[in-house]
Amino acid sequence: MANIKSAKKRILVIETKTARNKAIKSEVKTYIKKVEAAVEASNVDDAKAALKIAIKKISMATSKGVYHKNTSARKISRLTKLVNTLEK
């Protein structure tokens, strides 16, 4: 355990940020699973609606610094490609 006051504060701040990041990542994963489930069920309308929400959640996570911009671009691209396979 840290002895210096500023180090103790950093520990508390990091715990708070870690909890926030974990919650946001969990939420993003949930919406990704919803898109994948809709694609698995071959439901085009639900897949497109879920994709729109998932893209929004991923972009918000990126703007908050939870994901790197390339990571979010990769996730969005993969989901979009997955949904586009239904249209063919």
C-alpha cells in the first residue's frame, strides 16, 4: 500500500476509472452479442437495428477513451460485414 497521499489518491482514482471502463466494455459486448444473435437468427431488420445501436455504443466508448480508435473501427467493421452477409 502506498504511503504518500497523492499515491493513495491515484489508487482510488484508478479504481473508479477501472470500474467505469469495465462497465462500458461490458455494455458494448452485450450489444455486440445482440447483433450476432440477430444475424444467427437471420433476422435482417433486428440485425440492422441492433447494429445501429452497437455502433453508437462503440463510438461513445471510444470518445470516452475506453477503446482505441482503431479497435473501435475494427469492431464496427466486423459487425457491419457480418450484418451485410444477411443481405446477399
